[in-house]
Amino acid sequence: MQIPLVDLRAQYKTIRSEVLAAIEDVLSGMQLFLGKQSQAFEQEFAAYCGCHYAVGVASGTDALALALRACEIGPGHEVITVSNTFIATVEAIALVGATPVFVDIDPETYTLDWTQLERVLTPRTRAIIPVHLYGHPVEMQPVLEFAREHGLRVIEDASQAHGATYRGRRVGSFGDIGCFSLYFSKNLGAYGEAGISVTNDSALAEKMRMVRDHGSRIRYQHEIMGVNARLDELQAAVLRVKLRYLDQWNTARQEHAQFYTEQLRELKIEVPFVQLWGTHVYCYYVIQVQGRDYFRKVLEQEGIATGIHYPMPIHLQPACAHY
Ligand SMILES: *Cc1c(COP(=O)(O)O)cnc(C)c1O
């Protein structure tokens, strides 16, 4: 039996007719951007997260960069985040011209360790980007308190945690803005590139809407410099179908994870830890094991694919040498 890391064909089989009908609906109308599908998806996703507004964009990287832009973070400013993340978190900071400042992670949840924040605070610090990595939430309360105390923005990177909860509320709804990648292999994934941000602040939402569409509210009137980072209608239509299944799929991930954990507990393996204050949605089921490379080879011989998330922390990447 072959067990790939991601098998989207199996998922597609269960939603095929709904997806094809949604695509047909878009193509027969030929409204391909900023139409009724993306508007509806934004409303549905905002409601899912328990937020007032959502702004659909072209990728998770764009969601983060536009969030930083909306918060007026740029050159001369520092943004605190973790090195144990996917590069896009840090790229977004670099894209707006700000400087990333790295802190370490909590060894149990693999997410931002709030006790490190004080040590890296400077007069140039403007924001914190906690990353809900692998599907486990960051301990948000102390992060939010620290941010409030020092007048910092909090932009959550929830790209691996669609539907995960912290103290009963969905991640993405705690900071000033919550950002999500909708890359195909995430818990909620498009059939192409997409991302979305959620917020309760109407001014921030409006600013992100303008920046994603060439800095305009009215076509060909450009109030600020923007970019092309729109969510397209085909992706929005697919995402609306998939959003209806997200909770069910997350539950299935949790059941599989529980099964793995029960089976692996006897071995000398660090299985994922779940804090009592949160729920884990297992974008990845990450373990620590002695003799990793040999372990992977044995699994590969059994037809079980694995990945390393991540082979090199961001602060050691050549791209980040100057930070
Ligand atoms: C996937 C991911 C992103 C970037 O998303 P894209 O849609 O690929 O641009 C950002 N942060 C984290 C933690 C991610 O896993």
C-alpha cells in the first residue's frame, strides 16, 4: 500500500460533483474576479472564524504582506516572529521593507514562546506574528497582553491552522488581523493559489481591499500604491464547496492523529502534544525520533511517505543571513 504525504485525488472524489457544478457556474457567468463567489466566500469564511470581515487574496504570503501594509509597517520597523516556520512568514516582513526579529519556540507545542518577547523588544518593534504551526494554536493570551502593553500589532499566521481553536475560539480571530494560506495542501486548500485575511477592524479590511486591487476602490482611480493580489472567482467557488467540509475533515485528521499517537506511544517517539487550552487540526502530524533518516527510509520501504518540516530553520537560511 502506498501512502502519499498528501492525496488530494481521494478528497476530490468525495466532492467532485459539487466542485464541477461550482466551476460551471463561474464559467457560464464569466465574472472571473471580485464577483459574487469571492464576496460570498469572504462572508462565509469571516463567519467561520467569528470575525466581521474577510479579504480574499492571491496567496498566504500576500495575506501577510497586505496585513503588514494595512498596519503601516515598513522600513525601519521590526516585526517579531519565529524561526521555526515556513519562509513565507518572514518573506512578508521583508516584502514590506521591515526587519524580522526571531524568537525561539516552546518545545512542547513548537510555537512561539511568549517569555522570549521582552528580550527582543526595541523602540522599533511594531508587530508580532505568532504562527499556529502544524495546526496547534499559539498560547495567545500572554502575546496579546504583551502587545497591548507595548502598543504592538498582532498579525496571526494561521496558514496551517484553519479551524483550530484557542480557549474555545477559532484562531485568526485574536489579533488585529488573522492570515491564512489556502495553498492546495493546507487544511482548506484551493485548486491553485489563494489566501485570505480576517479582521474585526473595518479600516484595516478596507485598506487590504484597496492594496490587493492596485490601490483602488473605484476602477482606474488609484489612491495608494497597491499590487495585484486578488482572489479569483474560480478558486473562491471551489473554496466555498470545501469550506462546508472543513470541520468534518479536521475531525477526521484528529481521529487519525489519535490513532497514530496510540500506536506510537510505546516507541521512543515524541508524538504531538496538545495543550488543554487548544485544539490541534494536524495540518502536519510531526514527531521527533532518534535516527530520523534511517526511520524515514524504513517507512519509505513500507510505502509511507514522510517529510521534514522544516529541514533548516529560517534564521540559518542564506536568504536571511543579513538578519
Ligand atoms: C503555507 C504557508 C504560508 C504561505 O502561504 P502561500 O499561500 O504558499 O503563500 C505562510 N505561512 C505558513 C506558516 C505557511 O504554512
